[in-house]
Amino acid sequence: MESKTFEEPSSTDDELYLQNASDEDDESTFSSGSTPKLQFRYVKSKAVWNDEMGMAEVIEKRGKTWVTTGIVRSGKVYSSMEESLYLMEIGALDLLDDCERSICLTDMYEKIASSKGGCCWELFEVYRHLKSLGYIVGRHGVSWSLKGIKSSHNAVDGSEETEQVVGATSKSDLPINKLFSEMQINSLRPDFDVYLPNSRFRKSSPGDPSFLLYLSRGDPPSRAEMEALEKQCGGLPLKIGLVTEGRVSFFSFDKVEIPLLP
């Protein structure tokens, strides 16, 4: 007989010091579930937000942040909703609209509240929390770069993007406007690929994630749902994220054997 139990959730209530291992200059201070303390910088990256794509095209890259942030397509770097907002909160990104007017944090919060760009507020809180701990975080099923995609594990569940790339012979471009904008918030699939801090991380050859993360929407997933999720993980560890009143927690399931009684 088998049953599944979950580990004690791990969370951090104390103030966290934000430090990306590949970018020691990018630091900020957060308290889980609280408004971030903005940092004002003399040098910022710039990006232009595209509502149709649900992400931003980076037009000026400053600092080492982009080594572990954003995806590369045809020589251009694009940042997702959560990546863009996170960089805005730490004062590392100036986000513009298509008329070159600055987009404020309030506008981005409203976009997330409307679940645009395949992101919701809880998903952003999980992303922000992981980044504050120094992890490298990317959307599951979306490759960091098309270079070396055939050997990459980033899309173990056979995503539409991977199928199109592998099937292509002379085309290097993908319908990037569909990558995030068509993602379903409530779909039963892992949300993030999470890597340990690594100063040698390369988007062209990221290797396997340390674990995959699924955001629980409400109650913990059922046994059937866990089995469906685990099938998509290709043998990689799966962790469940849960956001309750701004507090981010993580847990996982273990299989245990219960001895039969005589």
C-alpha cells in the first residue's frame, strides 16, 4: 500500500536580502508579501512593453541581469511579465510603452491583476520570492534560447514551441507573440523551471533545472493531479508553491511504504 505525504512547508517571514548569484550588483530588500523597497539607479536597462506579446522587448541592456533573465529570439531579448515587473521593483528596468512613455509600477500591477501575459499575482509572488533567494527562474516549456534546443530539457512535456523548432529547417523565428499571451493560468502543468545559483549559467546550454515548480491554485493537488504533473517532469523533482495572504510556501510529496499489519 502506498500513500503520499507532504513535507513541512518552507517559507521565510524575515526580511530577505535580494541577491542574484550571477549579478552581485542587483540587490534589494523584501519582506515576503510586502511592498518592495525601490532602489534608484543611475544606470537602468530599457525595454518596450508589447501587450499583444504579453512581454517586453529589451532595447538597452545594462548590467549582468540579462545573463539569467529573459529569452533570446533572433538576437533580441524579451522579458516576461514577471521578469519585467521584478526588475522594475528593484529599480533595474525602465519600461516604456509603444509611444516611448514610461510605464509605472501601478500600471504593471493592474496588468498582472488582469492575468495578462500568462501571469497572475500569485505566480509573480512566487517568482519574486525565488529570485530573492538567488535562484534562476524561467517559464517552463519556453526555451531560454533556440541555440542547442534539441539537447535542452527545458520543454520535457513536448511544448508547441519545441515541436516547431525541431521541425523547422531554415526558420529561426517563432510566433513569439504567442509564447506567453496564450498561456493558460489554470492549466495543469509546471509553471517554472528553477535552477540553483550558478555564475556559469548559459542560456544556450542551461542544463536540467534543479526542480520544476507548480503553483497550487487553492487546495493542494489531488493524487491524480500529482501523477499527471509528475509525468510532465521527465524525472525531475517537482515542488508545489502556495501563496496565502502574501506568504509564499513550498512543499513536495514523497511516496512512503506502509507495512502491512498481520
